[in-house]
Amino acid sequence: MSDARGYSYALVKAIEAADPKLLGVRLGRVCVAKGVPVSTVATRCNVTRQTVYWWFTGVFKPKPSFTDMLTEILEEYEKDRV
């Protein structure tokens, strides 16, 4: 990951070690690379930062009600529209 500003070393390592097939982990990797704060994702999804951390590290999979929103956020950040 190229830019981990604002993310702890431990969190970046946890994201790197997590299953890249999981939506939350993919979003976490993009957010770290683009420098998107966890609080931004949490606010957009109306969840806690801890929930986002769990998604990013693959501890929990997002509930189906969040899948479309997270996919939209992921696609937005992948297209460099940060």
C-alpha cells in the first residue's frame, strides 16, 4: 500500500493480511492507499469507526444492507474521485 497516512502500522498490516476477496477488505485497501479516513466511511454508512475497522480487517463482513453502499464507495475511490 502506497500511502498509509492516518492509519496505524498495525491496522495497515491487518488489512494486508486479510482476505482480499472480502468487500470490506478491498475497501480498506483502497482507503489506505488514497488516504481516506475511516471516519469518512463511517459517516457515509452511519456506523461507528469500529465497525469500519472490522470490515477493513475482515473481522466482520458487512451486512447485506450495506453491500450496495460499500460497493458504491469502493468504486468511487477506485476511480480517484476522492
